[in-house]
Amino acid sequence: MRGLRTGRVSAGVAAGAAMLAWTAGSAMGQCASVPVGLENATATYTQGCYLFAPSWAIDGKPGTGWALGRCYVKPEPTLTESLVFHTSRDVGGVNATQVTVRLFSGGAWAGEGGGNLTIGRFRLWVTSEDRGTFADGKRLAGLMGDGWRLLDVEDVKAVRATQAGAENPAPGENPSVSVMEDGSVLMVGPNPEYSVCTVTSTLAAGEVVTGLKVEFIDGNGLSFLSADGLPTGGPGRHTNGNMMLREVTLGESRRASMTQQPEGGTMCPRGSFTLAVQMDGSGPFTYQWRRNNAAIAGSNSPTLTVSGADAAGAYRCIVLSPCGNKVSDEVVVQVCMSDFNCDGFLDFFDYQEFVDAFDRGDELADVNMDEFVDFFDFLDFSAAFDAGC
């Protein structure tokens, strides 16, 4: 026997003294919205002078846009018209997904009675159809496609904006906004030169969106509105119903879900074992692994590798994100002490290697982890060997 050891090799898994402050269901802030590109802009109608391409509404330049109005050719209808886009990638998926559509419109034009070219009334639609069946990128009479679903409006706001499209709210200068029975959004009241209208909705779990349609609705039938209401000549708030849509943007906030749970198992005393979780949703994600319900210091990644004879225990991972917090299943990692040489078999060679380590006083022979190599370790190893793994 070699007596008391003066040192000890770290097992690689230390139970952290600091506890992670966490409350189930708590939020770390506003759920982050990830931009989704819009492509292949298609319109059912543009102005007769052909100056306003549908693609200008998604070019990222607030100085250009798509317009509806009489322009220079008369008469021109300005009725219910649509812009349709592909999403650059699938939106939504396994879990519920919040989407945000932002419409920046406006500009001043003194012609035909004056007024500002902001949006007055519109509806939003989404589709899960194959992208090859809609939005062909053509300027006029583009391919619309079938299979559209009206997007439910959960929240909507309208504010005054700058010429560059930044929100610039001011008391008494923001349009009033409401949702009509037909699902359309109506903007009345103050009509600033530029405005931003933001609509929020949630896709059901499993729904995947491939396209967005903005339908501009003529004001006919709304003649009951006051003088501040929507003109009956088109969907815009200019006195003749004209409007100019400068930019459309789409954002996605995916609710957090754990798509891969950790799996427990058995390791040998000189081996290692890796636990892993995988998240889906809008991050950033903060990870904290726990062993036997105690935080493990420094364990702040999706994977955790444990090693050493004292790695046995119950593990779980807590994941925090702005879009929801998740706690993994608790799994158990066992250490098979009798597989002493870590070859995956229990045989005479394991017993012999333990005896050799025991005779050297090697810390690996400290089976009961009391920091002594003594007869009790020999008894414990013999019992573990007889029991198997």
C-alpha cells in the first residue's frame, strides 16, 4: 500500500457553487426578430406610366418604391391590387413562429388636390405553396398562384416616419389604425408625409410559409368615414386614393424548442462521455448544465463532455433565450468501474490492471473516491467486477 495521496487528477466535471438564476417561462427580453429576405416581386397592377417596379418595394432603398395611382394616363383604375413575394427561405416550422410585416409608405405629391401617398387599407396573406407556382418577378400581371391564407392580425401599430423609413412618432401625428371585420388593416386620422405600419401575427406549429402577399384594398364602401378617413378612389390616403409603398420587410421570431435531448449511458473510469442538446428558434441561447441539480461551472455550450471515475450522476441542461426557456430531460451517466482498462469488455485483464494500479497506489485504484488507496477499494472493485456493468 502507498498511503495518502498528495494530489488528485481532476475528473473534468466539477459541481459549480454558483447557481444559475432561472425561472421557468421567464423571458430575457424582447423576442429577437430575424430578417427574412423577399424575392421575385410580382404585381397585379402598376401605374400606367410604368415608372414603379414591384421589385423597388424590396430593394432596401427607401427612396424608391411601388405605387398605385392615376399617374399621367387617365382614367386608370386604382382598386384592389396586390404585391406578391417569395420568401428567401422557409419561414416557420416545428414550433409556433411569430412573424412581423413592416410596410413603409408615403411621400408628398401636390397633384390633384394634394395629400400624402401613405397606405390607407390593406390585407396580408401567406402561402405554403411551391415557389415555382407564384411570384414570377414580372412587373405587370404577374403570376399570383393559389393557396393563400389570410394572415390573422394579432397586433398592429402605425407611426409617423422619416424619409429614410425610421419610425419618428410624435403626439397627435401618428395615424389611427384598426382591424376591420374582413381582416383588413385600416389607417385613418393624421396623414404624415411618411408612415410605418407594423403587423404581428403567429404561425401555428408546423406551418411553413413560402410567400407573402400584400393586398391593397380600395376604399369603396367605406364612405361612412369622416373627412379624415380613407378616400374611396383607391387604397391610398391621397385625396384620389394614390399611394406609394417604399419598402416591405418581413421578420421571423421562432419560439425556442429543443430538437435534440441529451442521452445518458455508461462510460469506463478512464473514458469520457458527451452529452448534447440542440435548439431551434431565434437566439441567442444561453446554456447551463447541471449535475445532480447543481450547476456545473463553465458548462455554457450545447455539449458537455464528462470524464473520470466521479462523473457518474444525473444531468440536465437549462437553456435560456428571448423566445422561450427550455429544460432538457434528466439523464443518467454511469461509470462502469469494473471495465478498468476501458476496452469495453469485463475480463481477467481488467482485474489484473486494477491490481497493478492498487499495488502502485495509483489514484485510479481509489474506487470509493475517499482519497485513499486501501483495502476498501479492493473490496469495492471486487464487488463491482462480480456484479458486472
